[in-house]
Amino acid sequence: MPSPAAAMSAAQQQEFDRIMRLDLKTLSAEAAGLIVRKYPNEDWKRYNFPNYVHTGRAAETAYRIAIKKPEILAANRCYCFCAVLGHTTLLSCFRQDGRVDGQFDPHASGCGICNGEALLSFLWKNLGASDAEIERGLARKFESRETGTPGRK
């Protein structure tokens, strides 16, 4: 539990909640805009993304986040049932074995939950949310209240 001094302000919490309510298309647009602002001169071609990364704006932006901010994804679990694939963190959905230097993993390219979690985590971290606040937000959005297991509400 973060100390009161480390907790988000009321304005930050309001923005955190607004971001949580965004649909995937809007969430993708906001995260893509932030990536461009943070890395305006980045040569994305140098990462040699496999073709499956380019399946849509959400996936492409989420894989870019996995390259530039892997620590954000590594700090959180995934809620899409991918543990059966051996995934231990959200980063595992984008990079094999959850390794920063690992090969790309195709799983997230077709998973809206993984992409949504990466986009949310990136925007929330930029807002100033702690890893614990991000994890609680992801759990609130994606964990089933009835069973306490991963899944969409």
C-alpha cells in the first residue's frame, strides 16, 4: 500500500478513472499520441517488428511500449488467461519468456486484453501512478468479481 504522500492526487485519480473508461480505439489513440510525443525521432523500423505486430493501432502501440517501457509491463500480471502459455507477467505477452531482450511473442498481437492492459499501464504510469496503483486498476478493470479469476467484467 503506498503511503499517503505517494498516493495520487484527486485530479490524478480522476484522470486515472477517465483513462480506465476509454474504449480500445480511444485508448490506442491516446497512447499512440503519447508515444510520439515521448519518442519523436524514434526509428521504429530498427526494431524489426514481425508482421503480426502491425495488425492494428492498439497492437502496434502496445508492442512499442514493450520496447520502450518494458519495466511497466514486467511489473504487472496479465488478465487474459495466458498463464496457461507460461506467461508470468504482461511483458511475457509481448516478449518471449518476459525477457527485455527476448524475441517478440505473437500472443499479444491478437489479444485486446493484453493490448488494453499495456496501453492503460503506459498512460497511467505517465500520469504518475505507482506500480501498485496500476496493478489495482488492471485488476479492477479485468478481474472477474465473482470468481476472482482473470477475465473481462
